[in-house]
Amino acid sequence: KREGQIHVQTHHGTPLKTMGLDQQKYPASTDMDFEKLLERCDRWDYSVSANQFSTVIWERVYPCSYTTLETGYPRNDV
């Protein structure tokens, strides 16, 4: 991320499938680089969340230093 940029993560829909750090529980994840995943997530300044249910999951599976904006669905409510 370049200096002065703001990164807003809008996600895609409701987090019903396994993603982020939750994938560590599965044997198929042995090739995944979770350190790199967290490095990428640390670029986020804001994470837009549709509701409290989603916020809890996003913050668990992507535990980084962003600020969560619980504002509704980005395509409809922001």
C-alpha cells in the first residue's frame, strides 16, 4: 500500500463458508500461507460489514488492525 492510501475491504456477501484463518483446521490448507494472508489483511484500514453476525466472523477470520464499519451491504447501503 502506498503512503497516504486508504484501503477499504468490502468483502463479498455474508461469510457462511470457511475462510481466512478458519481454513487452518482443514488438511487441504497445508499449502496455504497464513502469514502472507495476515500481511495482506494488515493493509486494510477499514472493513465494511453488513451486520453484527458478519462482523464477528470477519474479525475472527481476519484478525488485524483495521476498523470495522458496520454499515450494511456496500452495494446497497454505503
